[in-house]
Amino acid sequence: MSNYNEITIVIVSYKSKKKILNFLNNIKINFKIIIIENSSDQSIKNELIKFSENVEIFFTGNIGYGNSANYARERINTKYFFLLNPDLIGIDNKVIDFFLNQANKMKDNFSCLGPRYTNIDKKTLKQSNKNSDIGYVKAISGAAMFFKTKNFDLIGGFDKNIFLYFEENDYCKRGRKLKLYSYQLNSVGISHNIGTAVEYDSIDEENQIKKLYSWHFIWSKYYFYNKHYGQILSILYFLPIIARSYIKILFSKLIKNSVNEDKYKNRLEAIFASIKGEKSYKRIN
């Protein structure tokens, strides 16, 4: 059994009450758990009373994924912390034990560790060679990132300008510059049910949030490329995306497909906002 005084679990949520309660019901809470809730739904607070006093929840306002992790870090005094999405399946005490043991064996030589995903297509996420127990990857999926707190601080945490998407790519890239690399523990297989964490109140809210995801994905993608490769290369890379978006808007107008027209207008708005250096301002109404 690992020493659970060495670790804090961090769960970042936006209206994910059922998923969080299910997670808590399936583990023995021998360690500190910090929940960062980005919505204003405080009903989860009453549900947490029945769990260990080791569980804390903070309502931060809608500050995004990376900034929520940074906020949690300020309240962590353990050697390690494990940042988790609520929509993961397969995280239990054995998995947490394994990560702790591997991290202690590796000492200081990593920026973050992650599991192997059993249900994600290789086009969606590049994973290491599964024949090795521990494989190097350029970036760990943000759904499950295990940090040594000291190294997280050394790298500088997550970029506060990124609201959502590419925060893990940026973090791992900055880690590599310091010769702190990210690794996948291939003997730990978990599932990530992407996009299932939020408990929508209506179809309208679901559509708004999905539109918001799309906006932030493209905003953050340009921001990441511009930050690490410069404006000229980034604009050259994004020119075909811009051109295709304009063509699809015109085509959508011709066939009177307002949904697709709105989709590509939303994409262009995000690209141009990022090119102009505007903040990732988009939020749900």
C-alpha cells in the first residue's frame, strides 16, 4: 500500500455531479481530494457531506481547465497530485497506488505521467508503443495527468491564457525544454468517455456548450502554434483552414444549411480572435 499522504487528487468539473459522486463511491478515500467546480451549481456540496472530510470543493466561477488546476495547486501541500476528468472509467485505488509507486521509482525525471487509453482512436490521441511498460510521449492527455508538484511549479503550471484545449500540449512542451519529459504507463488501461461529463439542463444548453467547445478548440490551437512556432508559420498553417471555412460558409448559404453556416462562422470568429491576440473570452450565455 502506498503512502497516501504523498498525493492529492484534483477533479475539475463543470456540472458533473453524478460522475464525481460515482468516482467517490468507487474508491477508498485515504487521501485528499480537491474538486474545482466551474459552474454555479452548489447542490453537489450537500452530497459531499457523507464522504470523508478529506474531500473539499471550491466554486471558482468559470475559469477553465488549466486555471482550475492552477487554483487547486495553490491548495496542495503533497509531493504529488493527480489531475482527473470526471468522465474517466477505471480509476481506482490500485491505479493510484501504481502511479505513486512508479513516480517514486522515477524520482524527479518527468513532467507528468498518464495512463493508456483503451477506447480512443489513434487519430484522436497519439499513444506510446504498448509493448513497453513505460513509453515516452510528447504530451499526456489532459484527462489524467499525474504530477510531481515540484516539477509542476518548475515548469510554471498551466498557461493562464488558455481556457480550454491544448493546455496539456503547452505544459508538456515547456517541460521538454527543461528536459522533463512525459510518459505513459502502458500497464494501466482506462477508458475516457469524452464529452459525457457535463449534465445538461436542456438541449439548448448542450448545443451552446458544444459550440463553445468548438470555438475554444480552434482559438487554443492557433494560440499554441503562435506561442511556440511564431506568427508567420502559424498563419501559413491556418490559411487552408480559413479558406475551407469560407468555402463551407458559402456552400452552406447556397443549400440553406444554417447549422453548418453558423458552425464555420463560429470557427472563423475563434481563429481571427486568436490571430488578433484577443483573450479566450467566449463563455456560455
